[in-house]
Amino acid sequence: MKINSRITTLLLLLLVSNSIFSQRDRIENLSNFDKAPVRWGFYFGLNKSDYKISYKANETVPNAYVETDPKIGFNVGLIGDLRLHKNVSLRIEPGLFANSKNLYFRHLNNEIDSVRKVSGTYLHIPLLLQLNANRMRNIRPYIAGGIAYDYNFASNFRNPDDNSSGEFRMQKSNFMYEIGIGMDFYFYYFKFSPSIRGVFALNNELKEDDDPNSPWTAPIDYYGTRGVFIRLTFQ
């Protein structure tokens, strides 16, 4: 009897809990949030990026190969969202991201010459068009895509020393295209949106060494970022 009464009590509690949560599910949080013409927010997250590298046919440096060992970095920034339509918005997301990576020039035998550490802190300014699905109670998926400008504070662009002195140099201004998917979750006081983004360089980011036959830069035809960003957004 005690077992039966406990089971009955448990079933009643489950039914009551299910009824309560079902009622809560019907409540639409922040029902007018997306009707505002302009919305603001902030984000933070993690990133990891390496480089797409293509090579020239170079007789001076045969069999050139550069391997990238990327590290996990962080990103933080602000959001401005302009409502164009109930399912379309234009977003600008200026922020900072930082990461580091090691480059291994496998065609060089000397350990001092074959390893370069590249650390970067970037001002990242993407302009994105976001396409939102219709809201399903308190969730809404979306996709986004657009272009971005990156300013590399640690590019070494103006450094007179190059790889012959151990300094790896990059362009300070770069352009990217960015695509991503995410999900909006509407809570009582705020909207939370986790997303994943892919970032891909459009221009060659490498600044060549002064020596036209440099074993570090002469064999490289294209050198551009490709990265993955995980973002947690609050509005």
C-alpha cells in the first residue's frame, strides 16, 4: 500500500508539473521585443582560426609547406540591429577578438627559422543581413551573412625587420566574408542567442619579406584567415 501511495503521489506531482510547465510554454516572453525598429546588445565568446595557404611554383624554394597550429582565442563586442522586416534585420557587430597560432615552415630545417609565432588582436566590424524564421513561442532560428572589415593591431606591417630577423609581418587592413547560424531564446527579461560563425578572408593577408627569394614568403601565393567563432549574445 505504501508503495502504491507513493507511486500515486509521484504521478500526481508529475501531472501537476506537466500542467504548470505547459502553461508556461504558452506564455510568450518579450512579445513586443522584435517590433522595435532598433535593438542593442552585446556578445562574447571563443574563436579559433588558421590560414588558407596556396603556393607558387618556386624553383628557389622547392617543396614549400607551411603548417598552422591554431590556439583558442576570445571575442567580445556590441550589437546594433535594425529591423527591416519582421523576418529580416541589418546588423552591425563591432568587436575585438584575439588569438595566436604557431606557423611551422616544414621546408626549413633550422628550428629557429622554421617556427614563427603569430599573435593577433583585431578590430572586427561585420555588416550582416540576418534572415529570421517565424517565432515559435520563445525560440526563433536564424541565418546571417555579410562582409567584415578587420584591422590587425599586431600586424607588424610597419616593422622594418622581416622574417630574416625573426619577424613575421601581415597586412593591417583586411576584408572578410562571414556566414553563420544561430537561435534566439526569449526569456522574461532578455533575449539570449548562441550562434556559430564562419569567417573567411577575401584578400591576401601576407606582407612579403624584402628579399624576393625569401624562403618564408617567396613561395606563398595566397595567405588568408579562415576561422570559427562561437558567440553568446544578450539583448
